[in-house]
Amino acid sequence: MASYAQWVAGARPRTLPAAIAPVAVGTGSAHALGHADLGLALLALLVSVSLQIGVNYANDYSDGIRGTDEERVGPIRLVGQRLADPANVKLMAFLWFGAAAVCGLALVALSGTWVLLLIGAAAIVAAWRYTGGANPYGYRGLGEVMVFIFFGLVAVLGTTWTQVKALDLASWAGAAGVGAIACAILVANNLRDIPSDTETGKRTLAVRLGDARTRVLYAVLLALPLLTSVVAALVHPWALLALAAAPLAYLTVRPVLQGARGRDLVPAIGRTGLYQLGYATLLTVGLALSG
């Protein structure tokens, strides 16, 4: 039976910046557009974090029962390492999805943005179908696309829309920047797992592109947010503050471009999350100052 510490590790806390960053940027964008509501922002954060933890447990369960987690390096695998009953891990995933649904319902009810119910339901289905179900899209190289959509565009723009019912160019630019780094986290993770994924038939985007091109993609994804901050500055000049995250981007990408492999890539994944949090914080402050 898994210990409490192992269950916490199974939630993969290092991935939580991918859930926090879009809500921060979305709230900063709302402030720049005239009104930020911290109560609605908190509900959006609960939705985002619950979805992130839910998808982490869901991936642990689905990859574990398929046998693709048995030879991997990196975070703990509750099912793959036979630390927990697969049924309990699946239940944990759906409990977190349920928490996301309840918080999401409260968010749309209080903000009057009922159209987001459908998008929220789609996000939960996408979270499960990443590695779950008969034909998971994560095994077909589409994981990065869905991460960009749901942890970039939907999370940032949805947060802004619930607070001000408006979007501008900076909102879209911030969403694209946050989504790009969220994709970079997944790309780094899948780069590390190319050998084991190839053996088990998991055709991630990294497996399809190969080692060298995946490293180039990772670098592009880290650079893209710096470009989008310039685009955001066309509307709100203080958004240029996000460029101060460039040194962190360089420190993050350097070991990957230098050929780090296996366990040596694990710190890079954590640093990518820190880069996302730093970028989001700077952009949020910039947008707030513009407002």
C-alpha cells in the first residue's frame, strides 16, 4: 500500500506551475482590461490545479496498466511500480476531476459564463483521454496540441472571460506564451522517455520527431513566450517585463541543447516549470501595471 508521501509524489507537484501560471496571467489580463475579481480567480485556480492533479493520477493509472511505466526514470509511478492498487489510483483521478467539475460549476454560475460549462466538460474528457481509453491521443503524438489548447488558451482566456467578459490581443498573446511553456514541460518529459516509449509502442511527438528535432522544438517553445510578450506589449507596454525571464529560459534550455539524457533531464523538467512560473509572474505584474 502506498504511503501518504508516495500519494503526494504521485500527484507530481512539480507540474503545478502549469496550472497556476495560466490563472495568474488570465487575472492580470482581466485587470488590464479594467476589472480583476480575486474570488473568481481563486475558483479558476482550484479548477486548474484539480485538473492538473487529476490528469497526473489518470496518466499514472493508464500508463501503468498498459505497462509503459515499468522502465521509466523520473517521478514515482504508483501503478507502474506496484505501489498502489490501480483501482485506487483511478478513483483518485476521478475524485480530482470531480473537484474540478464542482469548482468549475461554481465559477460559471457566479460569473454567468454558462458557455464555459461545455468547454470545462471537454477539458475533463481530454484530461482522461490523454492516456486513457481505447485510443488515447497522447499515444498518437497529439498531447502537446491538447496541452496548448487547455492549459494555454482555455485556461488563460477562460480566466479572463469569467472576470471581465472581454479579451484583447494581450490576452491571446499571454495565453499562447503560457501554453508554449506548458507544451515544453511535456516535450522535455517525453524527450526523457523516448527509449522506453519506443519500446512500448507509445508514439509521442518526441518519438515521432526523434531526439535531435525534439530538442530544437523544446528550445523554440521556450523562446516563443518572449516573442508573445512583445506582442502583448503592443497593447499594454508593461508586458515587456516578461522579457526579464529570458536568462531563466537560457539556463533551462542549455542542458537540453547540450544533450542531457535520461535522469539528467529530470532537473530540466523542474526548471521548465519554474520558468513558466517566473514568466507568468512577470507578465501578470506587467499587465497589472498597465491596468
